[in-house]
Amino acid sequence: MANLGESETRALIQLIKPIADDEWIVGHRGSEWLALTPDLEEDLAFSSISQDELGHAQFYYELLHSLGLPSADELVYLRPASGWTNAQVLETPNQDWAHTVALRYLYEILDDIRHEALLGSWYQPLTDGVRKIRMEEKYHLQHFATGFELLATGTELSRQRLIEGIADIWPRLGDLFAWGGSEEFLEKLGLPNLAQAQLRHSWTTRMEKTFHDLELPWPGPMPGVNVNGRNGEHSQNLSKLLDVMTEVRQIDVNSPW
Amino acid sequence: MTVTREHVMSALSQVMDPEIPSLSIVDLGMVGDVMIDGDSVRVDLIPTFLGCPALDLIQRNVERALSETSVTVRWVHERPWSSSMISRHGRQALTEWGVAPPSDTEEVVCPFCGSCNTSHQSPFGHSLCKALYYCQDCSQPFEKIKTI
């Protein structure tokens, strides 16, 4: 492996950490649906997808560990909420099914754009994994795109619930596209397509097409970054999530889990 | 002790997929480079799916199978696993176990009765690598390894 300079290492951490945290948090929230989804097939599908997301996060955490951060276990189980860099909207507690499908579809589109752009990185340990992840994520996107369409074109009620879900999520999407602080690190990594403005543009273009095809009302202007989860700014929802997630470990933190 | 390649490959072909006892990790296409130096062996394993919970178990089983040597196991990502890496023997083992092997075409053959009159139920089965199908002729639901 090529020897990385200090600034390259810092830039890679700045890039990978938010992506890892996003994947972990959606994976965890997804796991909370286990046995509660509308039907058995969906239960299988969603638990499979959630397991996959946690696996992707684990790959990124191991990469971060190789760049000098603590181990995956420590990053997941011992970090306080302020150390997490996931987008704040992703920590929202699960609501009704339409809300979850809406959030996941909006997220998976961004995830797809982000992963495609990551393939342009010169850091091979990253691109090797991303190539693999894309083969798997294809199924996630397909799944939530189908779910989104089913709700939009199903019954009056399903469509209404979907629209309400989107309306709730939309104003809080801002930091999903953001990075913590300056974006100079993206230049160092040669990944200009991951700049916030670029991500927003690519995402909006794809989203406009979906909304047009499904004749859904456009929810309004794209929100700015009010709070930035990338800088560790989080709601109480994340602390509660972490309390539940680490509950067993907290019983005896020194046990060899 | 000098370890031979035959010895290592034979040991690895005894490490089975934890869910399909007749399918070895060699037939599954998970074994990448094997480097032998005296009694030191390095085995590169290729993960099928990154989130597969069986990976740790498989690693431990490889270490156990080669415990007479000084073995190091690495997970490598340079060459991503694809379902086309399953060997002919592996495909046969899958069918005998009641799981349809991956296919390049739309046609999926029922592993129980051999009928092609099958329908796709869901891209998600009970594990990451499998999709759900249903055979219209023998009325049997079954799983197929995802084509990736």
C-alpha cells in the first residue's frame, strides 16, 4: 500500500467517516423494523438490506481503523453522540412505513451518487470496497424505488402517507449533502463530484424525474444546512439510539464481547 | 515441516459454507491467492457479500483447518466476488441442497423438480446472497443464489 501523507490521511478520514456513520445509522434504524414491516417478504428484504448496510459501514470503519482511528467496535460502541458524523435526518425515529420508504428512497439515491463518485478515488483500498458495495447496493435502491412507486401509485391513503412523509423529511435534508467544514479535502482527494453543490445538483436532477413520473408534488426549495450532523451536531434522537444500541455492552464494558 | 500446495488446497476444500454443508469455500470461489513459505501459509479470502455474518466463522474454520501450519488469513477486496466464481461442482452441490445456482439468463430451474416454470418472488431471501423463487409445477418455494 502506498504511504499516505498526513494530510491525505486526514482527508480520507474526513471523507469516509460520514459515509460510514450514515450507513451504520440507516442500518440500525432499519433493524428496528424487524418483525414490524407490512408483510413477511418485506421483513426478509428489509432485514437483509439492514444487515448489508451494517456490513458496508463495518468495511468503512475497518478502513478508518487502518488510517489510524480506533477499531470498528470502539467507533460504534464507545463514541458519544457528538463524535458521530451521520446526517441528522437519518437518526429520526421510525414513524409509519411510508415515512421510512420515503426517507430510504431519498437516501439511497444520494448513496448511489456518492458511491459512483467514490470510484474516482486514487485510494485503492477504498475503490476496491466501493466496487463491491455498488454490486450490493443496486438491490437496495431497486427495492426502495419499487416501494416508493408502489406507495405513490397504490391507494389514495398510501399516496397521502407518502406525501406527508416526504413533507416531514424534506426540510431536514440539508446536511445529508454536506461535509464537515471546508471542502478543500475533496480537491486533495481528486473527488470534485462529491462537493456539496454537485451532490445537490445530481440528486435534485434524479429526484425531479421521479416526482414528475409519479406526478408527486415537488416539496419546495432544497433546504440549506441548518444543523450539521457532519460536525457532530445531533438531536436527542441519536443519544437515545446509541443508548439502546449499547445497552447490553454497558452492562459490563470490560467484557471481551 | 514443509507445507505443500496440495495439502493446503485439500484442507481448504474441507472448509464448508456454514449454511450449505456440501459446498466448500473453494467451490464457492472465496479462495484467492495462497502463498506458501516453508511452514507459513497466507490465505487470501474473497468475501461474497460484505455484510455476510458468516465471514468471521469461515475465517476461524480456515485457521482451524490449517492449524498445523503457521497460517494467516486476509480478507481481500481487489477482485470482488461474483456469483460466476462458483465452480461447476459448487453449482451441483447447491442444486442438490435445494438452492438454485446463479444464472445468466432469466430462466431459473427449480432445484427440486427441474421445471423452468418458476417465478421470481423477491430479490431478498433469508440471507444476503439469496433471492426467493416459486416453482409453479411442484408448488415449492425455493431460493436462488443472486447473480452479482
